[in-house]
Amino acid sequence: MNPGFVIPTGWSALLPELALTGLIGLILIGDVLLKEEAGKILSGIAVAGLAAVGFLVAAQWDQPARTVLAGMFRMDMLAVFFKGIFTIAALTTVLIARQTPALIRRGLGEFYLLILTATLGMFLTASAGNLLMLFVALEMITISFYVMVSYHQEERSLEAGLKYLVLGSIASGLFLYGLAFLFGTTGTADLTEMAAVIQGGLTESPMLVLGLFLVLSSILFKSACVPFQLWAPDVYQGAPTPAVAFLSVGSKAAGFVVALRLLIELLLPLGGVWIPVVVFLSGATILAGNLGAIPQSNIKRLFGYSTIGHGGYLLIGIAAGSFLGTQAILFYLAAYAFTNLAAFLVITAFSKTTGSDEIRDYAGLSRRSPFLAAMFFLALLSLAGVPPLAGFFGKFLLILSAVDAGHGVLAGIGAIAVVISLYYYLMIVKTMYADEPADPSPVPVPTTLRIMLWICAAGMLGLGLIQKPLVNWAAAAAQTLF
Amino acid sequence: MIHPALFYSFSALTLLGALGAVAARHPMRAVLSLTVSLFGLSGLFVGLGAHFVAVIQILLYAGAILILFLFVVMLVESPETERMNIRNIWVKLLGIGFGAVLLRILWRVIGAGGEPPIAPHAVEGTVEAVGRELLTTYALPFEAASILLLVGIVGAIVLAKRKVT
């Protein structure tokens, strides 16, 4: 009558998550206790804590894969790889937040808290072994972002927050609806058991296909891909810069870890149904992002379009449906993290002094701050995919995986879009180097941003010149799925 | 197992309520229709043996969340919000188009075969069974949900805080 009360075991696999939860508690209490100078002390705690979490994540690398807590949590190389990216993004976001005057005015404590809860959500998303866990984790990310995006409480920021909230809620609804169909067809919410049922020959079930497409729509929303990309430019322009930086790197990576877990690991037997769709959407996303970016005059809005383009490139790897594609996605995401964070560090430093995000105000930046201009130049080249930078090798791997999977046209679109993107990225470079500055006063760069920029530059150049270690790590992580 | 007549009447209640919520022009009517829909849904849960979920559905949704909706509707009501009329015909057509596509797919799904390929596990929907599952099998998502609630609370306070100058 009374089945044994089984306490789930294996919490030790959750060491980084537990540390992160502790850090969240510390920030929450610290923000209440410290009144004066709370921002500085809290950012110190957040940075130190995230560094410690980073070490705990790194310590899990090369450990054998484990599934603990009744199948809810999976610790494997893929999850650890993604957690590394999330940690770097969160750490940089904390440092960016500290340099954003509008945020400082509104109180930084809560913002740090939201960064950390979003990070915890991302960690759990990467490790989720059950549909229920996955949904809760994704909601944790999205709800944190709703607040971060509207943090300024200026008209633009609120408008961005509202748009993100309405569209995000629809995407969450679609996701849940899709999960219900997946659960109904396979009779289980456990991802490992589900994979076994689907491989047992469920590919013909139309109910499964319906679930698949609903889940796919929601993934496309999270990673800002066609036809759910429209929110990105508005949100990017209106939201506080740190929120945008985190959104572009962390949230995008989270979208793709879900795509890898559900589409590649779980639903690859149904590849015949979804791969043609994803191939088409990938091409459409690349073109929509890169063509949309051309006429933009606001730097953050331009990055809103450019991030759509990069989402399209990442979809190439999903469309390839192969080990090579997965490996390419992982490399690209790591390279993109360093590159995009570098760009947002520059945008933060620039707008801190000038208070502007308009591209025309970047005129003559090479004379006002040669360091910032050079770093921005490097980041833009890497984003466009110019050798020998990290972005080039990432794009190269993705296009290679498309050719390998027989998607020649998609590979062609990917290659052509590099040229389009070079146009609008180099227009910024021209503004920075060739145009006369309206106000020649120098733009100072705070020390923390300077250090982070050097690290990102080292990442962009290092990953571009010596690709082997990261390629090997990406291969080890991709191995989890195959 | 629920009697077919009961199943169909609860389903009709759910669907008509949902339809009313979408079609109603006055927000107040939309909210009240939603209440009807949630009651019907709760009846369906009882039919599935999920008694706890059925009770929670009424207590939380009909009891708490919809009351909150009503408060919001009454507090922010102004002549402009009184009528939620989507004037743009294209938006309407787009919505109808999406709905039609989804309905078509669902129709095929339903037509494809009566029984689902795998019957879900029979669950015991009592408070004890749900509580036991929450604190053993689902301990991690349960704990994660508490952080989620924390985010919700902090977020609401941050956004409601008076503008700092």
C-alpha cells in the first residue's frame, strides 16, 4: 500500500547550480543589508561567485555523464560546455551592468539577482532530463529577461519589455502545447525514455509531428529566427545594454541547447519531416537578418538584426543534423560569445561617456579612443567572419557541415551573406576611422571594461589562430548526442 | 472512467467558454467566459481521476487569478479599453488563417487513429500521491519553481517601484 519514500540522490552533480543558488541568496540578502555603496560590493560578490561557479563547472569537464534526481538532471559534456559559455556571458554582463549609469540609478542589486536567476535557468535548461524540468528552467530564463528588458522604465524600454512579454508568452504557450503532444504520444516526459520510444518506430505519428513543430516554433522564438524574429530589433534597441548583451549571447545559446537536446538528440529519427523546414528557415533567417541590418542607424538596433543573421547561421548546424553540425554550433557559439561581448563592452564604454547609441556619433572614434575603435574593429571583423578571427572559423565549420549534409544552396546563401554583412559592419568601421568627430574629446575606458576587452580580444584571436583545443572540446561535447 | 455524456458536456462548457473569452468585446465578459471555461476544464480533470488538480484549478484559477483579472479590468477601465476591437482586417484574417491551419493538422491527428500510441501511466490524483511525487521524483523542478516565484516577486517589485531620478 505504502510504497517506500525514495529520497532522490545525486545532488553532488548539481554543485555549480547549488553554488549559483547560494549566490542568488547572498545577493538578495546583501542588497537588503547594504544600503550605501551596495552596487560596488554586490558586483564584487557576483563576480567572485560567478568565477567560483565557473571553476566548479570546469571541474565537471571530463567526468563521466550522470543522470541523477530521478532523471531530472543530466550532467554530461554538452551541458558542461554550455554552462561554460553561460558563465562567461553572465560574468561579463555583471561588469557591463556596473558601467551603465541608467541602471546604477535604478539600483543594481536586483539587476544582478536577475542576471543570476537567468543564469541558473540556463544551467538547468542545459542539464534538463525531463520535459517538466526543461519548461520550468526555460521560464526562469524568460521571466528574468522580461524584467531586465523593461528595467529602465523609460518609454522605449517598457515598450521593448511589453513586446518581449507578449510574444514570449505566446512562445511559452506553444512550447507547452508541443510538450503535451510529445508526452501524449510517447507516454513519458523523461527525455531518455522518450528517445528510446521514438527510436522504437514512432516516426509516423502525426501527433508527434504536431508536437515537433510547436516545439520548433518556440525554439525559433527564443533564438530570434524567421518567422519569429520580429521582436529582436525593437527589444535590442529599447532594452538596457547589459540585458541586450546577455540576451544575445546567453539566451541565444539557451535556445540552441534546447534545439540540440530536442531536435538532434530526441527527434532526429523524424529528420525527414523537419530538416527541409529548418533548411528553408535557416536561409530565410540569414537573409532577413543581414538585409535588415543594412539601413540601421542605431548601433543596438543594428545588432538586433545582426543577431538574427547569426541565429540563421547556427540553424545551419541544426539543419545538418549531424555530428559535424553540432560541433560547428558549439564552436560558433563560443566564438560568438567572445565576439559579441566585446562589441557590447565597446558600446557600453562609448555610451557611458557620450550617452549615445547612434552610429553617426561613432564618427572619429579612432581619434577619441584608439583602443575602443581597434577593439570594435576586431569584433566587427570577427562577426562578419574575416580570417584569421574566431568568427571566420565558426562560419567555416557551419558551411562545411551544410555541404557535408548536402545542403549546397544553404551553404551558398551562408557564403553570400558574409559579403552582405561585411558591408554594414565596415560602414561602422568607416565612420569610426574616416569621418571627422563632432566632439573630439577623448572617450575614457574603465579598467574593468579594458581588462574584459583584452580577454575577449585574446579569445577572438586565439580561437581564430589556434582552433584545435576548442574544436576538440566541441567534439567531446557533441559526442554526447551521437 | 467518466461517462461520455458528462465528458461531452464538460468539453462543450470548456470550448464555449474559451470561444466566449476570445469573441467577447468587453474585457469583463471575456474574463467571466474564461471562468466558465476553467470550470469545464476542472470537470474534465475530475474525469481523469486528477481530483487534486481539479480542485486547485478552481481554487487558484477561478478563485485567485481570475479575481485578479477582474480587479485589473475594473481598475484600469477607461472608455478606450472598454471595447477591445481589432480594427485591422489583415490581423483578423491572419489569425483566422493560423487557426485554420492548426485545426486542419489537429483534424488529421484525430483522424489518424483513436487511441494514442502509448497509454499514459494511470495516475492517482490524490493530494497524497501528488505531494509524494512532488517531493521525490519532481523534487528538482519543484525547487526550481520556488526560484521562479522569487524572480516573479522581485521582478514585480522592481517594475512597480517608483521612478528614481
